[in-house]
Amino acid sequence: MINSIKISSIAHATEDLEKVLKAIEFLIPEDVDDEKIDIEVVETEGYFRNPIRIINLNAEGKEAEKIYKHIIELIKSNEKNINKLRRDLHLRIEDNKFYIRFDKQKAFLGEARVVDGDDVIRVVINFKIYTKNKEDIVKELLTKELGICMS
């Protein structure tokens, strides 16, 4: 069902890279084989020439499935997440992809909070769907997995 998952975040010059990595690790279940996921840290400059590091994590196949299931459980752990997605799930789906952002600070503290903003961990879940109505199928799968009743 899941083709791949991409997780990314930015560590600004004022942030501890290890803390940002810990926040990202919160989204990864313990049974994921570290050898089978790709993690890359890219050093670059921000708009004002400030140093930033971009952390990219990519997982495919079984490891992506495990991460997906874990992320679904994390989302379901907070009723505010469900209420938010009930209102704007359709805005987070494009083709066969589901886009979601988590509050980076909350993730570091062990809480999954779905947000819209900049200081976030971005997650892109790519579903294995090859039919014409991809968005409808993704929406149907997610509403079922999350237990969301759409009105």
C-alpha cells in the first residue's frame, strides 16, 4: 500500500542538530531497520546567509509501511489532530501523496501535533496507487485508517 515515505526538517544555526534528529526519530518506530532507511544531512545557507542543515530521511517498502502505521497511531493519539484533518484532509492530498507537518518542538518532547507552519517536520507519504482516481482512494484509505467520519 505504501510506496515510500520522505521525512524532512531544517536545523537552523540556533538549533542543536541532535535535538532535531531526536524529534524526527520520534516519528520512526523502534522496529524499523536503520540500515534500510536513508538519512542525509545537507549543509547550506538560508536567505540571510545563515547556516542551516536540512535533514532528509527516505524509506521504501516494508520500512515505509512500518513508519506509516506508526505515524497513523501518533496522529490518532491526539483528538486535535483528528479534528484538524477532518477539516482539511482534502488539502493535504495530491495525486497519490499525503502531505502532513508535525510541530518539531512537540515531537522532540514526545508529542505528535499536526500543524501548518514553518518550524516543522514535513512528511510525504507516497501510496502505491496507479488508477485515475488516486486522490479519492488516498482520502478513503486515510479516513478509514484514522477513523474520520467526513460529513
